[in-house]
Amino acid sequence: MVSMTRQQAWDLLTKYNQEPFHLRHAITVEHVMGWYARELGYGEEADFWSVVGLLHDLDFERWPEEHCKKSQELMRQEGVEESIIRATACHGWGICVDIKPEHEMEKVLFAADELTGLIGAAALMRPSKSVADMELKSLKKKFKDKKFAAGCSREVIAGGAELLGWELDKLLDLTLKAMQAEEAAIETAVGAI
Ligand SMILES: [Fe+2]
């Protein structure tokens, strides 16, 4: 069980992050992780999954060069529990750290993080500006179009599906469903910043 409250995690996040883009991303991943916890049968750990989602990019706004390393130092200073430190850091596996995702939650974070960015960018292209009416086949097209949201690494997303032992389509489908289910809650939380 996570011993850190959502408020404590939020206070820590906003100590080092002020840019609306980063706060929105943190809130989005927080909600997507909570949805996945419930979906995959880890409902009792949903708060843990959510806090990890909220804090996963803690260092990225100020220390992009030390991503997933500086965050460990910042969290240790604050006495954050090691399971949160490890889970957040390992989403940079193979990119900026050597810590491999092991727990299913860590694999989901690794797989879904970049994908939420791709889905969010695809939503902004739609007249509705929403994920509500987005279909899986349109998301698959955006995934294949390497020029679209080129900053969202297709290799990392595909690698995440592989870590989970899922077909890529399953990861796209579930993450889209997560963002659809959580869209209203995400907008409410972003609006309250
Ligand atoms: Fe992220």
C-alpha cells in the first residue's frame, strides 16, 4: 500500500513543475494508471499506481538531461518510499536508466506513458478536440504515421507492449479506453490547477 497521499504527491510535483503541459501530462498519466490498476485486477493498489503516474516525470521540467536519475535523488530527499522511486525511474529503462520494469504496473507505465502523448495529440486534431469519438483504427493510423507526433517514440510504445506480452493493438485499445473513461476527470483536475 502506498503511504504517500495524493496531496503529498501533488505538492512534491508542483515544487519542481509549473508548466501547464507537464502538469497536464502528469495528471493524464495519473488517471490512466489508476484506470489500468482497476482494469487489470489491481484495484486495491490503484492509489499506488496513480501516485506513480503523477510523479513519473518529476525531474523532467528542470533536469531533462538527468531524467529518471535526478528524480530518484529528489524523492529520496523527501523520504518517498523506494517502491515509488523505483517504479517511476524504470520508465526510462534503456533510455536514461538501467532499471528494468518488473512489476506489471511498471510495465504499464513504460508502455502507456508515450502513448498518452500520441493519443492526446491525435485528439487535438479532431473537430471535437476529444478522445470520446476516437476509434481504434484512427489511432492505429496515427501510430503508423511516423511524422505525426514524431516525439512520441513508436519503438518505446512497441517495446512496452512486448514487455507486457501484449499485442500492440491491445495496448492501443486499452490506453484509448483509459483516456476516454478518464477524460472528464482529467479535464476537471487540469481545470482546478
Ligand atoms: Fe511521461
